[in-house]
Amino acid sequence: MTAGSVARVRLGGYRFAFRVPWPSAEGPRAEREGILLALEDDEGRIGVGESAPFPGFAMETPASSLSALRLAAKFAIGLPPERFLEAAADLPRLAPVVASPGARAAIDLALHDLAAQRAGVPLARFLGGDAAADHVHANATIARVPPGEAGAGAAAAVAAGARCLKLKVGGRGGDGNDLFIDDHAGDIDLIDGGAGQDSAMHNPDDQLSAIESILTNPYRPK
């Protein structure tokens, strides 16, 4: 086996409850779950990836993503470092994960993480060169709430130290009623004007991803 080849694959799931139900477009969500993947080479480096399918966005679920990753794990064992990037590019053609974009993303990230560690540079610099940002502020997400209520959540987030706010607009609010971006015009003006010069606000579509623990459950494909 070539030095630096993948020697072990670890998979572990996480599930944690929101402090309050999250009012997604598919209805309130009480918890978030996903899968963490770790690829460890024979020199001790560990590349980490995550699959966190969100209900309602596609056919993939955490359970189906985990199954796909288990099937794909046998293809990772023994993979030499010079093939990490080639293997990542070929993932759309790897049968076990063809229908699992979350699983593909997890493997892709873990392989690039390993490659960056071997190169001795941060992953962002490995992917983006010298133009890569040194750091990215995590956003504080303001959930879909009835018009007029988002300002309080934004103020609390800024007071807690958030420098980037993500405001969810449109879709269906926590009360089950349809919302439109015009309904939130007052909230947007209030937040944009009151968040402070050091804060930025953006409002892309739903995405929530979180990693809270290290993988501890080894999976050894037969």
C-alpha cells in the first residue's frame, strides 16, 4: 500500500433538537440530523466530510445517505493519495452514491481535506489559492416568522456577537401561513439599518448545516 493511502473509514450519525421548532417550508422541524464521515490514512491524517440531507429538498434522507456511504466505503480503503482528487471527480459515476448527493459531498470533502493536509495548507487555500479568505463568519439565521418579529431575533443575535445575519423570507411561516418577501420589507429595513456597520445580512434559500461531535464509531467494510 502506498504511504498515505486511506486505511480506515469511520461513520457516525448525529441528531440534536432545536431549542424551538424550526419553521421550514415543509413545516416545523424539531431536530436536525446528519452523518459525519472520516477517512483516515495510514500516516494518521483524518479527512472529515458531512452529509446532512434536509427533508423536502430531494429524495435523499439521512438513512439512505448512510447506506450509500457504507456501500462506498469499500472503494475508499486502500485509495492512494495521488488518486484522491481523481476519485473525488469521479464520484458522480460511483454506483453506491449516484443518487445520494449528500453522500457524494461528504466523500468529496473528506478527500479534499486529506489532500490539503498532505499539501500542508488549509483546505480553503488548497482549493482557492492565495485569493482564498482567511476566515468566514458563520451566520446567525433568523427563521421564518410572522412579519414584524424578525427584528427582535436579529437584535439578539447581534448582541450575542453575530456579524453575519441570514434572514429567511417567503415560504411558510411558523403559524402555517404563506409568506412573501414583500411581507418582510419592514423587517429587512429594520435589520439592515440597525444591525450595525460590522454586520452583514443575506437571505439565501434554506440551508442549515452543523457539526457538533467527533466521529467515534469505526465502520469496516467487509
